[in-house]
Amino acid sequence: MDEDSSEKQGFLPHLVELRERVIKSLAAVLVCFIALIPWAPEIYNLFAEPLISALPEGTSMIATDVIAPFFVPIKVTFFMSFIITLPYVLWQVWAFVEPALYANEKKLALPIVLSSFLLFLSGMCFAYFIVFPTVFNFIVGISPSDVQIATDVDKYFSFSMSLFFVFGLSFETPVVQMLLVRLDVFSIKQMVAFRPYFVVISFIIAAIVTPPDVVSQFMLALPLCILFQFGILLSKYTLSKSKADQSSTQ
């Protein structure tokens, strides 16, 4: 009984700390969201710019739902608030798990957290600045002249969010490779041998998760192949650095 009570007393402070850090993270997102609400229309205009600029002159987006013109900018603003406060949220996560890690685990965990955030953000920027304009201009360009394009704002939001997460997660490929190598799930030689198969898998994934056009499929598959090669080089570097650190400590 005494052991059970001591374990509960030892576990309770961790739950209290976790609750406090979750509350701080949610409060940060909420404060940022409230601060950005007055600029919700401008934020949505920036969000919709890739499609608006590709539409023919004189056309615009439509709203088939009565509350869509209000809720869609609010959802975009909340998403922007989450992205802005994500470094603070990740810092709260790191502060919670950091005391339980060994020194060598801390050296690995912090770069992984930072690189994961930067790669995810890079994937979203790649989708917004390169993929969206290319895909929308391609779709509008091949549309028949007697077809009037009128995209629903809510459907555009869902479409954009799905592509943001697809490209963001796809850009995490090097981090996943590095973890698999460090955990001895795969070796560098196995990854190099798997490279031709990954090229095929990349195009299959791109065909499934992207819109049914060749342009967007290639724009996801090609970066995946490049990132896979970068992941091999990154895994080689981190593995050699880890072995050098181990030999220096012995």
C-alpha cells in the first residue's frame, strides 16, 4: 500500500505539470487567435491569393453556405494562430519531457523537434508559393472557355488544408529516416538499396493524396525523392557524428 501511494504521489506532480503546460499552450493559441481576429478578412485574402490570382478576370469565389463567409476566415485565422504559436507549444512539450531524458537523448531530441518544425513549415511554404499557383493556373488554363469557374470558399479551405498537411508531413521524410537509422531499424545500405522502390512509392502516394492532375502529382513525388536522398545523407552524417562522440568519450 505504501509503495502504491508513493508511486501515485510521485506521478501526480507530473500530471499537474502536464496540465499546466497544456493550459499554457492553449492559452497562447487563444490569445494569438483573439489578437488576429480583427484581421481575419485580410488573412483569408492572403490565404486565397493563389487561387484568386489564377481565376479569370471578372470571376470570384462563392459561398454555398450562409455562414461560410463568416466561419471560413475564422478557421483560417485559427490555423494561422496555431502555426504562429507552434514554436511556443513545442517548447512547452520539450520542457515537459526534457528532465526525463539522458544527455545523449537530449542531444538527439532537440534537433529533431526543431528540424521537424522547420521541415513541416517548409513543406507548407512550398505548397503555398509553388504548388498552389502552378496547379491552379494549370487547371484554369485547361478548362473549356464556356465553363465558368466558381470555387466554394469552404471547399477551397478543405482542399488547401489537406495539401498543407500532405506537403508538411512529406517534408518530414529526412527526420523519419534519421530516426529509423539511429534506432537500428534500417541501415544506410538498406536505405540506399530501397531508393528505387521509394521512387515508385512516392508516385503512388502522390497519385492517391493529391488532386487528379499530373502537375500536382509530380510536384509532390519529385520533392519526396529529393528529400529521401537528403535523408540518406543526413543519416550518414548523424551516424558518423554519433560514433565520433562515443569514441571520444571512451
